[in-house]
Amino acid sequence: MTSLPNWKHLPLLVLTMLVLGLMACSSNEEGDLTAPTVSFSGTNPVPTSRSRYLAGTLEAGGTLSIEAEPAVIVSDLAVAEGRWSCRLDKLAAGTSIVYVKAVDLVGNQRNLTFALTYDPLSIDSYVSPLPGTSQTIGGLVDPAAVGTLTVTAIGAQLPVIGAVTVVGDHWSVPISDLGPGYTVLKVSIIHPDSDLGTLERSVTLTVSAAAPVLSIDPPVSPTNLASQTIAGARGSNLNVGVSAPSSSVGAVDLSIPDRWSSDLSVLNPGPNLVTVSATSAGTTATAHALIVYDRERLVAELSPADAAAEVDPEAVVQAVFTEPMDGTTLTAANFLLATGGVPVAASVTYDAALRVATLTPVAPLTAATSYSATLTTAVTSAAGAPLPAAQVWSFTTR
């Protein structure tokens, strides 16, 4: 007679197999619980563009997804060779929060969150109150809407509004014959994107005989330097205060009669607002100006980083760009590597999908040696914009 299996032990057998299976899964997960490495290299810091190109690094084998609030259009997402890039379109006016999610081969996740600002129109340069009847006001505008910019006035005595001048994304207009008291100036554009339509900004200018004389000479803007000296006029014997929240402000120099000056340094990439004030007989005048630091408008990341030490002699040299570049300008003549003034033989390639230029030396670099890399101003974007200045950085091998 064939004996039947002892089924009373089946629950114990199933339980034992389940526990062993769970232990195996737990063991695999515990083998790699580290979130994948992912980074964001930056983007064009000037807020007047509704489209932005993003880039960064990603752990090999990882996948990436990008979302934003409010919603944007994400396109041209590319992941290869430890890097990622994409394009965002239709940014909402104001601030958008971007979410980047990286997932590695076993499902571990890491999230990056950052903010992008799109401001299609701003008024950043003006003085109020002022004792005179004329001044020039200005700001930034989305180049897509430049041709529609208009300036109008509301007040008891309408001023004379001159012709609008636009250079890049900077606009300015002279205002004269301002009447006493308050005058409201309205600046408007009609954006070609129907979801934005007509956009308007306004500023109130006050003319008062009691207001002190105060002005800011037009600063260099845009600039590719992280520091500059600003200056202007002031009433006789007046003290002047200078504020620039996104940069470092030096002492105010009042040594020249009726003039003031101050050194700004550590400018942030993008717009830097400067406010200058002076008080006389209880009336405070405030002058506003804008300095756009766009050194990083095209170059987002350098590898090796500037001043890096202990660099592998087998390393390649790379530059990541914030927007598509003209690959024909990224050549060995315009992307250079040297040591002690002696050029290093190398080849240069450009990955259009990732917006990465790579310089590969033909032989390993010399150990414990300082090298200097250069991107010349002959390097241009696909739209034809050159680097605002030669990008030079250095590193030392181990």
C-alpha cells in the first residue's frame, strides 16, 4: 500500500519556504539601499526666456523623469554616458518648481527639487522721488515680445515719453516733462503665446522739490564679470547707502564732491538688483538699477572643476552648456588644453543631445602637473551667440 504524505507538516513547509524567500529578497535589497547619484548642472540664469535647457549627471544605468509645477512641456530628454539633459518649454510667468527623479537599476530613488523663474517683463531702473522732471527708466523683456513693448502714463500732467530702446533683453525709455506729484507709468507687452496674452507692469514716479539729487550711472549690464564699480551723482554733502541683496557691497566712497561710488562683487548669475538711497531734510530718494551677470549663460559645468586637485591623468576635459551649441565651433582650435604655456595634443568632440564638449588628450596627462583649459570666444551657440568671454579654468593632476 502506498502511504500518503504527512500533510500535517505542509503549513510548516510553506511557512519555511516563505521565510526563506523573504530573507532572499531582503538580502538583495539590503545589498544596495543607496540612492542613485544625480546632479543638476544649472541653466540659463536670465529669467526672460520661457524655454530652458537643463543638464546634469546621473549614475550609470539610472533612469530619469522630470516634472514641474505648474506643468511645463519636457522634451529632448537624453541620458547617456553618465549625463542627462532636456529642454523645458512653456514656463509659467513667475516661479516654477522642477522635480527631477532618478531611479537606479534596483529601484532606489533620489529626488532633486529646484526653482526656475520666468519674468517676461520687469521695471528695474528708475529714481523716485526726484527733484527734476526727467529720467530714463528700464528693465528686462522677453525677446519674443520685444516688438510689442509700449509705455503709457497716467497723471494730472502727462510727461513726454521718448522712443523705446531694446538691446537683447534690456529695454529703456527716456521720460521728460514729469509733472509735480505722482505719475504712474505703465509698461506692457503682448506676448505671442496666447496663454500669456497682454502683460503689464507699472511704476509710480514722484517729483518733489524737497527730494535730494541722486542717480546711478548706467551700470555695465549684461556683464561677464562677477564684480564691477557702480557710481552716480548725489546732492552736496549727502551720505549715500547702497544695497544689493544678491551680491557683496563694498564701502561707499564719497571722496569726490557730489559723487558716490561703491564696488560690487560676488554677483549672482542672472539679475542683481541694486538700490541706492540718500536722505535730505527728511525726504529720502531711492535709485534702482539692474546688473545682469551672464557669465554662465552658455557654460553650465566644467570638468574637472576649476582649481580641482588630484585629477586622474587619464581624465578627459568637458564643458556642459546651457543651450544647444554650434558644434562646428567646438574644435581643437577653440577648446584648448595647455601646461606651462605648451599646448597639449587632443581631439575635441561635441555631443549635441547632451550639449557636452569633450577634449580627449592623445596621451595621458603628466602626474602632479598643473593644466589650463580654455574655451575661446569663437565658440558660439546654435543661435549664433558667442561666449561673452573666454572661459579659462585650471586643475592639477595627482
